[in-house]
Amino acid sequence: MSFSAFFYDKRLRSVLFQALLVLSIAFGFFWLVENTVSNLSDQGKSVGFSFLSQTAGFQISSTLGTWLMKYEVGRSTYLDVYFIGIINTFVVAVLGILAAAVLGFSIGIMRLSHNLVIRGFATVYVEMLRNIPLLLQLFFWYFAVLRSLPSRREQTELFSGIAGINITGLYLPAPIAQSGFMIVILVFIMAIIGAVMLSKWATKRQCKTGRTFPAFWAGLGLIVGTPLVAFLALGSPLDWSFPEFKYTGPLLRRGFQSGTGMVIVPELIAVWLALSLYTAAFIAEIVRAGILAVAKGQTEASYSLGLRPGITLRLIVIPQALRVIIPPLTSQFLNLTKNSSLAVAIAYPELVSIFAGTALNQVGKEIEMIAMMMTVYLTFSLLTAAFMNWFNARVKLVER
Amino acid sequence: MADHKHSANQNSEHAFVRAEDAPLLPPPATEAGITGWLWQNIFASMADFSSAGASLRSACVAALTVFLLYFGFAQIYTLLDFGVFSAVWSDPDELKREACWTVDQGGGLPSGWHAACWPFIYAKHKFIMYGAYPSEELWRVNLSVLLGIAGLAYVLIERLPRRREVGAMMLTLYPLLCFILLTGGNLAIPFGSIGLWLIIGLAVISLGRLAKRGFLGSTLSEFHAFIGLTGWAFVIYNTVRGLGAVDFGLEPIDTRDWGGLLITLVVAVTGIVVSLPLGIILALGRRSEMPAARLICTVFIEFWRGVPLITVLFMASVMLPLFLPEGVNFDNLLRALIGVMLFSAAYMAEVIRGGLQAIDKGQYEGAQAMGLSYWQSMRLIILPQALTHVIPGIVNTFIGLFKDTTLVSIVGIFDLLGAGQSAIADAAWSTPVQATTMYLYIAIIFFVFCFGMSRYSIYMENKLSKSRRH
């Protein structure tokens, strides 16, 4: 075989190219590792995760994470800090996703309204919120809006004194479970399982006999009613700790008393507001596009079959719109989760802020800590991607 | 039945036959004019009282309409009142913060006043636009921006000739020019080494030419294109280095003195200019038939897309110095730029991959049937179509990147938002409305940029979908 035939052999070329690519990547990687090792040894640092068992010596503002991990300065370790960060990121993400989904769906449907006022409001909302950076919105809520709340020695009462808000946060009554409350929770879980089974049975019966059963209302009754009955039968095994506010007494003792009620820090409120309002604008556009993507003939065909508008929406339009909506919606939820890292800018104690910020400054293990932080976000992303693949496979149009 | 019909025909004595046209009636009030418009756009949605459910719905829509009207106008009024009607516009006596103080705070404004303090923005305007860039050198920034606007406008106006060439210049020469103008050039690269490499490059190019003519035997003549390309790469790289090293008599300005909108534009434009070619390569790699290339590109793309930009910036500012050999030290801005480039390249790759997937398979096969090589078919057939197809997606990615540049303020670079934040911290202007005024001003700047770009993207989308309709 002549050289030129050899050179133009497609398979050989491809193997050669790939070998070169892999080699150069491996070489580049090796180069980076070598540099890093020599740089670290110059700085007298070692690589390893033993720092995780050291105790952390800094204060973290009280949040769900610190409460769940029972954080205590000088006793809790950096591993605890890591988990607190993850929990707090998770809290923001879940709260944000719930609010953004509800608001986004509402605004998206409002954008399709025949009513100019409603449509116009939704359009202005979407265009305003989408075109202003999230970080700026976050600063606005935190530094411009929440800073105008009453100072820590004053409060604005909410719900006739049951709750209150000032610059140190939103104070709500805290539930304290008494013995027997676990039973109520157990009953609640069983009621949910019961409701799911009931709806399956109702569908089956309708398929067989054609008789309908009000499964939704019965299920709702089951889920709300049984735990309520159990709760009352056990003698209300739940106490509330109300936030206590002192208007009088020594100046420094005035304000909300620690240990009473529960506090939602203003950072969380600002992050939650900014994330959910911003993401809702994107979700609204996705919902609108999804509903518009359902061909008009579907609705018309459904009407001509005699289905009422409500049923048409529920059984014909929404299932088809969801097929278009869900994949970009999931990626918006993921974006929201990733954007929660912006909370570092206002020092809400989430993963980036306390682990890659405060803890990193104290320990100085850049590589390990940033890798640990990125792992968390990558895991979130990969799980979401896995869900999306599963969902797409499930709802894919089966073409015949 | 038939009988009945028959008799009906027989008795067809018409009582009335119209002799002239029926009078033209005006359209129903619900269909035309202002009333019709109002009816269709507002009242029709709340006028269905045919059943209990419909009545409830109509009532809800009516309540929502009234509420939104009130709420919307209240918001607009608050904004206008804050920004225009009640705002302080000038500070003739140079009182600074006292110009925007209420009586309670020791100033002259009525108690309870809460509106924009625009003199604060005038005072800080240079800082939030250019950062600490020396005042006498600002023409360099302005010239770069003006050239950029002119070039961009030329490329976007569709009637002008040679737009492709101008576009290519905007992606190659323009960034180089901006680099020299903004930093001052005059890098410490010895001219000797540049000249040597230039000569070597030219030699390699001539070697390629010779090989092409077959002077160097058949084996090397197979490689003439490769040899030529290597030579050109040498020449171009060293010309760029040489231009960077020439002393144009411009005062060097450290990137630490850059700031404000300048940084925002530099980060966003660099991100997009670099991420486009990188994204094309990654997208091609991800769709390649070679498993190793596909795997590497997929892992790269999914890694950067899976982590938030802020962690990338943290990584760039904290870990990058560890990755590089001793003595190599990037400044803060360059580190952030590298992070932003890699991040946006991954997003760009996914946008371009979408375009590649939308191209009909027949185009690939047609290119192959014409005997084009892989790169020829990509360059001449596939990429022009795919890239045109995804122009809206590219613009949207750019909008996202433009907004995301604000994150560099978290790693200590004073972009528009960062400069604004540090201007707010100035005690000489400390008033309760200072933060809100600054945020309003920055929000307006971002809104104008992003909204303009999103309109362009929608315009392109409509135009492309029209041209695709058969």
C-alpha cells in the first residue's frame, strides 16, 4: 500500500486523530497536575480531606441548615458547614421553584388572555424582569427594599401580633411537636397513599363500567380530613412558640427575644423574592409557548366531540402542552438552583457563601473545597438530566 | 313529503321582491371603532353570565382587571414619581449628600421625601462608566466603543456591500485594535524572538508552496496544505504578538483601573467572540463519529453547563493560579475572562448543535456526493446554514452572558454593577435613596441593551421563518 492510500484511509485517519486528541488532552492534564503539585509544595500545602473533621470557628446566621445540623461554633466541623451549605441551598431552591412555578404559570396564562389589561400587565412583567440582571434585582430587594424595614428595636406587626417583621428578619410562630404528633404525620402519609389508591381504583372502575367517581374531592377529603380527625382525637399534640417582642425595658434588650418563635433571615427573603420573580418571567414564556404549540384543531375537535371547555383544557390541551413545557421548565428549575449561588453576594449562608467563601478563607484548601462544591451542583444537574431523559422517553409521541 | 314540495313550488307567488340594494348598516358596535376595540380587548372576557361557573369566572376576571389596572398604574406612578416628578435633579451649591436630605436628616427636603437623587449619578457617572480609567485617556475607550458600534451597525444593515468582510474584521482585527487601544499595548515581548518566529513561519509557508508544486517528492506533497497552514498559524500568531509589543506611544493602563460599563462590555464581547469559534468546534466534536472526540466534547460541555457561573469564577480566581507554572501570573480580569469564555463556549456549543441538528440530512449527503471533504462540507455547506438558523439563539445566549457579567463583581472586578455598589458606599453621598437611585440607573442601562437585543433576535426569528416558508 502506497503512503498516500495509507494517508487517505478514513478509518486510519480517524484513529490517528483520536489518539492524538487523547494524548494531547492527557498531556495537558498531566501538565496542570504537575504545576499544581509543585505550586502546592512551594506553598507548603498538602492535598487531602482531613480538614473536614477540623472544627469551624465562625458564626453562621441561624437558618434551617444550622438548626438541622445543630451548628455550634468551636464544636461543629467543616463537614457540618458543608452540609449546612447544601441544606440552605436546597431550601432556597425548593422555595424558589414552588413560587416561580405558581407565578410563572399564572403569568404565562395571563399573557394569552383576551383581556388587554391582563395581557399587558403580564407582558410588561416578563419584559422588565427578564432584561434586568438577577444580581441587580437581588441587590435591589436586599439593599433597597428590605433595608427600609423597621430597625431591630422596632417591628411591623403581622396578623395582629402573631408574627412580626423588622430588619433582622421575619418572625413567625414555631411549631413544637408534642408526643403523639408523629401519629398524625403517619396518618397523613397513609391518607396520601389511600388517596392515590382510590384514584387508581376510580379510573379502573370508569374504564370497566363507565361510572365516574369524584376521586379528586374524595381524595382531598381523605388527605385533609383524616389527619385533622387524628389531630383532634389526640388532643392537638402541637404547641406553638410565639415570637416575643419587648417594647420596654433596657434599650439593648428591646426587640425580638431570642429563643422565641422562628426567624426567617432577610437574606433568605431577598434571595427567594429575586429568584422566584426572575425565574417566573422565563417560566411564563415557556408556558405561553407550550400552550400556543398545541394545534387549534385539537381544541376544536374536542369541542365538536361535546367536551366542555374545562375538560378540554384538562384532558386535551394541558397534556399536550406539558410535553412541550416540561423539558425547558426543568432546565429553568435547574437554572434557579444554580442561580441560588448568587446569594453569596448578600451573604445568605448557602453552599458557595459559607463553604467556598468563609470556610475556604480559613482553611485554604482551594482544590478540594471547590471540587466538593462543584460536585454538589453537578449532581443536581445530572439528576435533572436523568429525570428529563426519563420523562422525554415517557411522553414521547409514539409515531406509527 | 314529495307532495308537499310540489305544492310549495306551485304556490310560489312571491309577496315581496327587493328592487334595490339593502341599506348598508354600520358594523355592530362590538366589532368596530373604539367601542368594538374596548369590547374585544377588555369587556368580552368578563361578560359571560350564561351559567353559574361562567358568571363566577367573569366576576374573577373583572376583579383581576380592576386590581391590575390599579396596581399597574400605582407602580408606574411610583416609578415616575421616584425617578422624575419628585427627584432632585441638580445640586447647584455642591452640597453633595445634603442636597438629598430631608428636614429630619438635616437637609432641605420635606419630611417623608423618597425619590431619586440624580446629582449622585452625575458625580459618579465617569466612575460607573469607565472605572478608574485616567480621564485624559478616555478617548481611547470612546474610540473603541464607537468603532465597535460603527462596525456592528455596518454588519447589521442588510443593504450594504461586503458585510461578510467587515464582519470578519470585527471578529479579528477589531479585538486586536481594542486590546492595543485599551491596554496601551507595548507588551514586554522581545522583538528578536518575534522576528525569528516570523521568518520561520514565512519559511514554512514557502516550504508548503514548494511541496505543492512537487519539488519535495510525492510524500511531502500530500502534506502541503498542512505545512502551509502551520506556517500561516506561525505568521499570524507572531504578527499579533508583534503588534501587541509595538510601542504606539500610548500610556499603558493596568486592567485594575478599568471598570464600570467598560468592563461589562469587555467581558461580554470577549466572551461571545471567543465562545463562537470554540462553540463551533465543540458542537462539531459532540456530533462527530469519532467516539473519543464525542466523549471529550460532551464531558466538557456538560461540566460547564452543570455548574453555576459564580463557581466557575471562583475557580478561575482561586484555582487557576495553582494550575499554571510558577512565574506565570494572570491579572484578575484575564482570569475572570478565561472562566467566562469556557462557560459561554459550552452554552454556545449547545445552541450551535441545535442548528446542526436542524439541517436536513440530504445536505450532508449532498456535500459528500459532491466529493467535499469533511471540513470543506462543514465550511461551505453545513455551517453557513446552521449558523444562520441559530442567530436568534446566539443573540439570546449573548443577552444571558451580558446579564451574567454582573457576577464578576463578586470576585472583586468592578463591572457596571460592582462600580455602582462601590459608588453607593461613598459616605459623601450617603442618603437613604442612594442605593435605589443607583440601582434604577443601572437597571435602565441593562434594560436598554438587553431589550434592544431581544427585539433584534425576534426580528431575525420572524425573518428567518419567513424565508424558510415555502
